[in-house]
Amino acid sequence: MRREVPLVIVFICGAFMALQYFVPHNISAVIYQNALNWTIIIGIFTLAVGIGSLVNLHYDKISRRKEKWPYSLVTIGALVFMTVLGLSSPEAVQDPRGLFMKMYFYVLSPVQATMFSLLAFFIASAAYRAFRAKTVLATLLLASAVIVMLGRIPVGDALTAWMPEGTRISDLARYILDYPNTAAKRAIYIGVGLGVAATSLKIILGVERTWLGGGK
Amino acid sequence: MIQPGKKIPMFAIVTLLSVLSAYIAQAQPPHSHMTFVDPDSVFVFKYSSLAPQPGPPENLAAADSPNDAGGAISISWSKAPGDNTIFNSVDGYLLYRSASLDDGFSFLTRLPAGSTGYSDSDPDLKNGENFYYQVAALYGRDTLYAETAGPAVPGAQLFHTKRILVLLFMALFSGTALYLINLAKRGGTLYVRPIPGIDAVDDAIGRATEMGRPILFVPGLGEASRVATIAAFTILARVAKKVAEYQTRIIVPNYDPVVMTICQEVVKEAYSSAGRPDDYDPKDVYFVTQDQFPYTASVNGTMLREKPATNFYMGMFYAESLVLAETGFVSGSVQIAGTDQLIQIPFFVAACDYTLMGEELYAASAYLSQEPQQLGTLKAQDWGKIMAITLMLIGSIVYLFDSGAGEALKNWVIGG
Amino acid sequence: MEQISLGTLIWMTVAAFLTLSIFSFLYRDNPFYRFAEHLIVGISAGYWIAILYHTSLTDLWIEPLVDSVSAFGAAGGSIPAKIGILLANLTPGVIGCLMFTRFFKSKAWISRWPIAYYLGISAGVALPLYIQSFVIRQVAANMFNPVIIYNTIVSDLSTLYYYGNSMMGIWTGIGDIIILLGCVCGLAYFYFSAEHTGVLGAAAKIGIWTLMIGFGATFGYTVMARISLLIGRFNFLIDWVSALGNYFNL
Amino acid sequence: MAAGFWNKMLNLDRRWVYLVIGAATFFPMLTVIRLPIKITPEVQSVYDRLESLPRGTIIMLPMEYSPDTMAELQPMAKAVLRHCFSRGIKVITTALQIQGVLLIEQDLRTVAAEFDKTYGEDYVFLGYKPYPDIVILNMGENFRKPFPKDYYNNNLDELPMMAGVNNYSNVDCIVNINATSGVDSWINNANGRYGAPLALGVTAVIATDYYAFLQSKQIFGLMGGLKGAAEYEKLIGRPKDIANRAMTSVSVAHIFIIIFIIIGNIAFFATRKRI
């Protein structure tokens, strides 16, 4: 029961969906459409469980007074506040003047956006302190990076204005993007495609079972 | 695999220089392209006596659309006289449909000049019923009707004929994969070439011992079930075993609690198998936090305090990759990275001594663990690559003999 | 700039404070940063719950379910058919609810059923589609017509000789060769069943060079991405300062 | 002496670098210098396709960005929307990334107001559903399957614009503005399985990955990051919009990062020889 049922479910769902791709008939299409919608509905509950685990984690920290537990209090408080706000009425999430929207645009947004913008500083610092042309390959990589960087900004062409039109840095950058870059990414994508196909196959046939986790 | 300290080979410089000089050699600006059709002359042609006599479109045909669930009919015709860029004398086409030839046709849609077909998927089209079509060409105020076509009967198909190559490829690839995994399970030998990075691992641990400094192993930010994280466990097992043998120290800061539990098991096991179970210190494999940047800050702090001789970054990495690699570089550690996150690979290559890129990480893991499932999958993917390359070359060779056949083959491969 | 209300100004100030709290991490990890970070984990989880409920759970599950229950009160239609529809609408939610067994250790294994359903469907749709779009169509794009490549190069070379014409055709032709060769060699680099010696070794070497140029391009482009994000934040701070200035007529 | 200097430079506290790059990005924002933007063919082809459509044609413009990538993709999304609305092209939008739903709804509402467009007749916002790859597949069958109702709780059949519009075969093309690897799902599922013509507007981080799909004609256009947005703004005749204004800062910051790489490498090699 504990291992067999999930393996049977995975096999039936997976094999049907993989073969359905080759069968355009309307009966297969109807099953396919409903199976997809079921996936979304089940998925909603999976996401809810993820949020449940988050609450668990922080509740545990607070109740055991683990290191820096007051921060967990902030998290739980914010979660409860936002949930109550959002579920209070169907219009809560749609009203541009509502508190839910304000929290989104003036609290959630700036923090998320700023977190990511820190990367601008990090990349600059790494460029200065760590990106070295130590080997042939690293040299090639950095050269291609610098050309693309210059080629994507208007200043790049101004710097190479002495070159005839059609051979300036932006054209070189385009050439790199269009040809060697395409070749490299194609080789990688063919590998990725085969990798995903192999993993999917192993999951459907029950060869790959790590998702079942340990236990009986 | 990136190897340090290698001199740039002469031929690389020569190639680079010649490509560069050839590039600069095209010193002339591109000439403006010759235009064969002057837009003004088109206007003249339209009313010239050279224009062919107006006539209805010919060869009207209607048939069930292939490869669908039914409810659609494809209609095609050949262009009416004068419908081309030179004379431009047709203004458009009108399409009509009827359920029977006696009832008279009702208007369906108007299509622009140059059209030669239409796919009708109106909800009225019931599978198994008859439908007739008529098309007319518009010449200014004149409408010239073609002969009617039909009956066409919409219906559903059981097999999508344009996807046959996908099915073939899928079957062949799946068969190969299953065969190889089973072969490996039964103890058959599957050769995987040694991955150069593995030797580097041993060297790096020797170096740490000489310097009397610890080794830092960062298992990434992925969950325990990700392929890259699983590969990281295999590599950690190898590293920890060597560490135990050399009697140095290994530090493993974790982002994910589940990953931490497994890492503790792996390191403990490695110490036991090296015959030094007592040297294992569980406090060195610890959980930090599940917040990306604070985790990074904490690992950075560890690097600066402990000054590890070697840093390993194995598994899933996101934006923190370059921050970690930078700190490690500045504190003078040898750095070995491995990830399947394509976006992060460039940063690791630029700041680390060795980088296992994408599939190389899986290969290293398969090579070290000799686990049948990993080996079989890796080999099957190798066969998949051979199949892909063969298909590419066949395509180009067919072109050499007959470009029409080449084009047809290519379209068949693209499918639908 | 238009005059903004005091309310908006206060909200903007909150946002600016949080922005600066995050930036303070650049100096060092500190309580302001930690506060903002933990706050956002909670806010964002609450936001998820509300959005998931209002946009997805209601119209995909709850409403059809309520409709199929109330259908029993309506006239017409056979009872077995109504029961069938009710079951079809009820089942996915019930399977989904099994996920919650995760929180009870002894029953946690039941949560594998919904996971199995989700994994099976995703793996099933992915298998043929990845082969089609990532393998076969990419391979098809690598089927170049060697005759055309040869002709463009030769014809451009001859016009170059006679008229000093541009070399666009030559470069396109060479580019196509780079794509085909680079891709084959890149695949050779990721071929693990034989040692990289001889022809395979040479191919693998060209392959890794091509890969490095490709990674370099990603690197170069990424710089722009990160800088753009910073510009976005600076834009906001500038707006905030000028809003403050406008409001207090500074 | 020199080695001592370079050594010092190498071990410079990273906060100094932060300061320099912050300043290099910030100060150009206060200037009014406008740099010429060169249009690349991959952006031009998106513009050309939309430009060639007759009024009233429906296209799909799914947007998947959130506050963290807003700075890159919002200008692009707005530019494409403005192009559509100014030419009378009707738009169906989804937001399949949860963090961005409200943001995208606001952007859509603001741009529609600029052009006096009516909801339900000129544009439709389907909103959010989880698991983009599954949703994209089921939209290929029928929009009404994953989206029985739109974001504002209207039945899709009540919206005049959606009459007879069932799936991708009823829209001219899909222009996906996306900050996530969900782009792959659009290529695989919408283009691969349902044959919908597809163009991408992505962050500069992942833009280079999709040139392989551009060359294979699986996508007909590609806009990368702020530069792509700046080009599009220029194409629709709005060269004073936000992405164009940002290009000066982008340029200066790029130059500084290149200088950093060069100085860093000189210092590295200058000090290494002496060891």
C-alpha cells in the first residue's frame, strides 16, 4: 500500500499523458483536459502544505526559544495579518485602495526588488576581486563577456566608431550571440532535453523512487 | 574541466588573430541591396494591359483536417489569375459553406489576397456530418466563384502522423535507457571515463593537510531530492573519506535541514569506512538558516575565520554563487565548483580553479558511486547524443544529393 | 510631478525605509535587514494564501462543487449523472487534502498519493515534449544545406574580388558552420563513454571553447540584468525624495 | 613598491567597490544625456509582426514578472502593450507567476487607461493559476478549462472579446514577457505542442539561452532585458520612456565593471609573478 499505490498512480498517469500526445482523438483529449485541471487543483493543496511547513518551522523556533526566535514572531505575525486581510472579502485583493494592495506595493515589492538589486553590487565586487583570466578557458569566457557587455550598450559603438560600419563592437557581439552562443546553448539544450526525458521515464516506470522518501 | 596554469597554445592565438584580421578586413560598408520590384511599378502593372484576364480560383478542395480531435475542415485552392506581387489584381477571397448542396451557401469569412487555404473550426462542424465549400475571388467590384468542393466530413484521428519521429525517438531512447540500467543492475560493466576534476579533489585535500587548514564543503541551496544535490552527496562521501584518511577537518554549512541530516550521515559513514569513526565531529556539519543572503553571509564569515585551504561548491546554486566564490578567492583557497545551474556556471568558471559543468557533475557522481541507475542514465544520454548527431549529419548529407529531399526530410523531422 | 496625498507619502516612506534596510546589508548583516527579511517571508506567505484562494481555489474547485451540489435541487437531469458530476468535482480536492497527512507522522505516507499523481502527470507530459522541442527541433535546425553555405561563401568571395562587396554572406556561411560544428563538438565534450583522446579529444576541445564563448555571453548579459535592478531601486528612491520635497515645498 | 600597491588594491574592502558601482549607477540618472539606441533584428521582428496585424486582431501577452524583476521587464511589457493598444490590437493576458499578479494587473489597468480601452472588449486579464506548464497546456485546449472565470470573476463567455476565442489557434501569436525559466514551458507546450507562433521578452540573465530557439525558428522574436525594452520604446516612437532613460546608467556601470575586471586582472598577474 505505502509504496505500491503511489508507483501504480505514477505509472498510469505518466504513461497515459506521454502516449496521449500521439493520440489526437476527442475522447483522449477530454480525459487529458480534465487530468490537467485536476493537477492544478491538487497542486493548490500542495502549495498550502508548503505554507503549513513554514508555519511549523517558525512555530517550533518560537516555542523552543531557539536562537533569534523573535524574528520568527515577526514572520508569523505578518503571515496571519496578511492572510486575514486577504481573505476578509473577495474584493480585498482587487481593490486598488485597499490595505492588501498597499501592503503588496509598499512593503512586499520594495523588499523583494531591493534584495535582488543587491546583486548589482555583488557582481561588481566579484568582477573586481575574483574574475580572473587564469586559464585559456576563463580567458575566452571573460573576453566573450566583455565583448557582449560593450556590444549591448550604446557607448560600445561610440568607442569603436573608427571601425567601418558593420564591424563595430555591437556587430561582433551580435555575431557571438547568433553563432557560437547558439551552438553552445544548443549542445546544452539537447543534453537538457535528454536528461529531462530520462528522468521522466525513470519516474513513470518507478525506477527513480527518491521522491517516495525513506521509510517503508 | 578547467585546468589551471596551462599556457595558451600557439594555435589558439593564431586562430584568434586570423579570425580577427579577417573580420577587420571587410572594411567596406555594405552596398545597398538591389531591389527587383519597384513599388511604383507595381501600381502601374495593376492597370496595365499585361495583367492576366480575371478568373475564379481553381482546384478548390475541402477535407477533414488531419491529426485533430475532429470538428475542423481544411480548405485549399490555387490563387486566382493575377494574384501576385507583380500584378496585384486580386483584392481578396470570400469563403462560403453549406450543409447541403441544395440549401445555398452562407458566407463564412473574407481572406486577404495571396491566401490559398483556410482551416474551418467553427463549433457548427459536427463530426461525421457533410459540409460543402465555395470560394470566390474579388476583383474590384467583380466576384468570380469557383466550383464547389465537398462533401468533407470532419472526424477525429487516433494517431498523430506528424509526431511519428518523436514516438520513434522516445521509444528508442527509452529502450536504451532501460536496457542499460538493467545491465548495470545485473553487474554488467558500463565504462565512464574518469572525470579530471576527481583527481583535483585528491590533490586539494593533500594540500589542505600540508597547510594544516580545514576543508569547506557547501552542498548548495537545493532540496535533497534534486539531481545536483544527490550528486553533491556522492562527492561529499569521497571528499569526507579522503579527509578522514588525511586526518584534516571538514566543515559543511547547510541551507536545508533535510540536506543537513543526509550530509551528517554521509560524513559519519565516510569516517567509519576510513577506520576513524571517533574523529567525526557532528558539530562541523551544521544547519545555518534557510534565508539566501544571511546564509551566504554566514558562510562568508566562516571562510574568513577558518581560512579553509579548499572550498567545494557542489549542488544547486543561485545568485549567491559569485559572492561565495569571490570570498573564497580573496581568502586564497583552492576552489572546486560543480552545478547544473547554467546561469551560475560562468561565475564559477571565472573565480574557481575547477568547475564541473552541468552533466559533468552527474558524470562525476556516477563515476564515483558506480550506482547502476546513475550509470545507466548517463550512458543512455550518451547514446541519445549519438542519435542526435547522426540525425544532424544525415540531414546535411541528404541535402548534398538532393536539396528537395533535404528540405522534405527537414520538414518531416520538425513535424507538427 | 503631481501632488500626492499624505497617505501615499507615508506608504512611500515605509517602502523607502525597507529599501534602505535591505541596502544596509551591504555594510554588514544587521537587525534591520533581518527584520525586513523575516517580515517579507510572512507577508509573502499570507499573500500566497489569499491569491491562491481567490484566483484558483474558488473558480476551479469550490464553485463547480457548489454548483454540482445545488444541481440536486434543480429539476431535470438524471440522478446518477448528477452524482457522477459531483464525484468528478469532489475527487481532486479530496486527493489534494490528502497532502495534509504530512503533518501527522504515522499517516504521512498517504501524502505520497497526490504527489504521485502530480509527478506522473508532469513526467508524462514532459517526456515527449522535451524530446520534440529540445532535441528533435534543435537537431532539425542544425540540418544545414551545405550547397547553400558553399554557394553563399563562394559567390560573396567572387563579388568581393570584383566589386569589393560586403562579406555578409561569407560571415553567415561561416556562422552556420560554427553552429553545426560547435554544437557537435559541444555534445562531444559532454560524451562520457570514451576517453577524450584523438579525434574525440580534439572535438571536445573545440566544444569546450564554444561552450566558454556561450557562457561568456551569458555572463556579459547578466551584468546588464543586475545593473537594471539597481536602477529600478534608485528610481524609486529619487521619486520618494522628490515627493517628500514637493509635499513639504522644499 | 608596485607589488605592494597592487597587493593593497587586490585586498581592497569590497564595500569600496560597492560605493563606486553605486555612484556609477546613480549619478548618470541625474543627467539628461541621451545615447543612440541601435535596433537589433530580433526585437524588430516582434515589432514588425505586431505592426502588420489588422485592427481587431487578438494576440496573447502573458506576463510573468514580479517585483524583483520588475525593473527589467515592466518597461518592456508596457512598451509592447502600448504598441498593441495604439494599433487597435486586442490582448489576452495571464500572470502565471504568483508574486507578480497584482503588479501586472496594475500595469495592464494603467496602460489601458492611457488609451481609453474597455475591459472585456479590448483586453482581458485571465489572472493567475498555479503550475504554469500545466496551465499553458490546458489553455492550448481551451482557455475556459484552466480559467472558467477571469481575474475579476467574470465568466469568459460574458466577455464580448472572448466570443469564439477558444485556444491558441484563435490568437495571432503569443508574446511572452517572462522572468522565469517558465519560458521553457511556453516553448515546449504552447509552441511545441500547439504550434502557436511565439516571441519572448526575457530578463538579460536568460536571454542568451534562447538564441538557439531563435535560430531554429521556434520563436520569431526575442527581447532581452532593459536594452530590448529600450529598442522597443524607440520603435514605437517613445524614445523618452524609462528604459531609454536608463541606458546612460547602464552604459556607465558596464564601463566600470569592465574596468574592474581589467584592473583586477592586472593586479592579479602583477602580484602573482613575484610569488
